Amino acid sequence: MSDDPVHRSRRPRSRRAIASYLSRVARALRRGEPVLADEDQTVTVDPATESELDIVIDRDGDTATLELEIEWAADENDIVT
């Protein structure tokens, strides 16, 4: 398996825009629906019913990072680009 990501999105967003995106992700997960991974609606993911949530908070000098990662056993149909 390649170490290159299938998709990566990084852009400045307001706290409100981030909260709105995370709410949409949470709503889709709650309903068992595929999750739109980007605002352009070009990538969807469908995590397994049982997945692992990894939360990392890091500080490096003047920068703080919060990473939320959901990991599950891969299926050939769980990522659609």
C-alpha cells in the first residue's frame, strides 16, 4: 500500500467553518452514511461500523495541533474519488 494520501485538503478556515464541517461529518457517521471528505464533494469515505479514533494534541514552538484520525480495516469500496 502506498504512503501517499488518497486525498489531502488544507486551507485556512474560521472556527465556525471547522465546527460546521465536523458537525456534517458527525451527522453522516451517526446515520451510517458515507462522509463527504471535502467541500468540493469529490471524495467520500465510508468507515466501518467499528473504527478506532486517535486523538493527538501537539505543541511545537508557536504552533499547536489537534489531529483527529479515524482508522478502520480497509475495504475496496470505502473510499470513492
